[in-house]
Amino acid sequence: MGQEARRLADEYEVAEILGRGGFSVVRKGISRKAGTSAKNNVAIKTLKRPFGGSSSSSSSSKNSSFSPGLKQGFPVPTRKQVSISNVLLTNEILVMRKIVENVSPHPNVIDLYDVYEDENGVHLVLELCSGGELFDRIVKQERYSEAGAAAVVRQIAQGLAALHKSDIVHRDLKPENCLFLNSSDDSPLKIMDFGLSSVEEFTDPVVGLFGSIDYVSPEALSQGQITFKSDMWALGVILYILLSGYPPFIAQSNRQKQQMIMAGEFSFYEKTWKGISLSAKQLISDLLKVDPEKRPSAQELLDHPWVVGLSAREDQMDAEIVSRLQSFNARRKLRAAAIASVWTSSIFLRTKKLKSLLGSHDLKQEEIQNLSLHFKKICVKGDNATLSEFVE
Ligand code: ATP
């Protein structure tokens, strides 16, 4: 394919920041082409390369574009000598490419319209989701019932079923990766953020170390094989929170929490759960089975009586649940902001902050070393920007 030089700025006016992630900044983009297509307003996710280095050996010139036509496929960066962030961005591009080829357009999976690359990084031009994050919307709702929660689970299950059918495991499913397309009451919910997803097998415990381990499955924590069923576990955790306002595994330290997750040790406290239907509780228990084989698949979930709405209660849920969800959501946002700030710091500050963050994750020095080694492994030989730089 020819490497026609196309510049993002020639085609989109880049507007306000919509959000920041560990390795990215997401801005609104407005197409310079006239027209009213939904593609005129987009989200531009710029995956930064904080450690320098080229993300692409297939892209010979700067300001080049990976993709004049996504459906025809586009060259992707090789995995040689890339940094941590580059591994994640390379992976996200690979997964998004597969989504474009096999899943899009899907009402519950974010669509990728285009990809550009320049000296600032790689820019993914994505479908704009202006309806906000899942929990943000739920806590603002005046009426919230099991049936409302079931509608959310149904949409996530539909998205997962399509992804899983195309052999894509999300691996980082959590409420903040589920965004509403628009602000209407019947807006579709979209699954996004495929930075840690897989189109091929490689396991890593990184998922739980930079984010929260709340949604991480027992098999991921024990470094076993991560499968589609790991996404189903995460959906079980989301459902538990949706119906109670707090996560199923709560402990003083991450180490303790990890043990509880691996043992599948959770309960339905009578006080909180007495008003919730048996069918919902049974479904959560099925999704939170330690043995992945015993969890229902996304496709099976779509036939479940609670998920289709037959056994989900229609009456208003206890107001306490929503207020607990509100505090849970606020705490989570604070933590995400702290983590994002670590990656925007200078290397010196990052070293200190990362140390304290890893400390708060209850890791021993030898485990930090292991983690560093693990990073080396996933970052491919020859990489000089591994975690060891920060923790030594
Ligand atoms: P993380 O560190 O959580 O993995 P990330 O670097 O992969 O994050 P995203 O989670 O994809 O980044 O995006 C960061 C934020 O930008 C999101 O929380 C969301 O608020 C906003 N955002 C991302 N994609 C879109 C979109 N398509 N439409 C609107 N806002 C978006």
C-alpha cells in the first residue's frame, strides 16, 4: 500500500480534551469536510510515545498515515524494540484493526474510522461517545431498577458476544470502559479501550497493577490462561456493583483481595441484597465461578431470563444502592486521575510515584523485580524502557 502522507490536522479540527488514560489523551475532533454524518464529530485518541522511538518500522516517513482505507487493512507497527506504551498502542491498533474487519459496525462496540501517525504519536479516530461513562449516568438516574441494570448487562453481553465470536478477548472490561454513545435515554452503550485486549495469546498481570484488580479474574491473577470467560468474570463484578453499589471483593490490602478473588470468596450481605431477585443473585454466582468453564458465555447470557428482562424486578431499587455507587464511582475517579498523573510526570517523579503506587498495591521488592522482568518479556527483547528503569 502506498504511504501517502496525510495529516490529521488537515482533516480534523482538534478540539477539547474529553479524557486522559494511562498512555493517551482523547480529544474531540471535528471533520473539516462539510456534511452531517455521524463521523463528522469524532474522538481522537492520541497514544503517546513518552519514551521516544518510532512506533512503526513500516511507516517510513513522519506524518504518515497507517490507513487511507481501514477496510482494506493497513500496515501495523512491528513488535520490535518498542517501549511499554508502544506495546500497548501496537496492541490496541492490532485489535482495533481486527474489530474493523470483523465486528464493526456494532451497536455495542466502539468503531474506528481512521488512524494517523505523526511526531506526537498515533492518533486513532474513533466514534465519539458523548453520553458519558456507565456509572456516571446510573448515579444521575431518577429511577433505577433491576430491569435497568439488566438492560446494561444485555448491551455489554451483546458487544462481548460479537468480540468473542471474532476471537477478541477484551481483558480490561470495567465500567469506565463502557461509554454511552449519546445522552438520549435509549442510547447504546459501547465497549471501548482495547489497549490490553488480545488477538493472540499472551498473558500478563499488568492489568491489575495499573488499574484496579476489582475486575480481574482468578485465572488472570494466577497467571493462567486468559480466555473469553475472563471477560465474563469482569461482567459478573460489574453486575454485582450495579446491584449493590460496592464490589464483591473488599479487603484491607490488594494481597488479601487477590486471595479472595482467587478463592471466589464473596457473599450477598443480607441487608443489601434482601431486595434483589434470586435470579440476579444466581446469575452473579454463575459469572463469578472460579472455574472459567463453569461461567456462562456472552451468547448464553443473552438467553438468560434475568438478562432478557423476564425475571428482573421493575420496581425502584433502594436509594442506598445508588448513593453507595456514587461514592464508589467518586473514589474510583480520584484513583484513575492519580494514576494518569504518574505517567505524565518526569521520569524522576514517575519513579517516586510509581514506587508509592506499587507500594500501595502491597508488593514486595522481589515482586517488583518480577514485574519488571515481566515487562521486559512483554516489551520484547532490546527494549530499554521497561519498568526496571522506574523501580531501580
Ligand atoms: P486506561 O489507562 O484506562 O487504559 P486509555 O489510555 O486506554 O485508558 P481510554 O480509557 O481509552 O484511554 O480513554 C481515556 C478517557 O477518554 C476515557 O475515560 C473517556 O472519558 C475518554 N474517551 C475515550 N474514548 C472516547 C470516545 N470514543 N468518546 C468519548 N470519550 C472518550
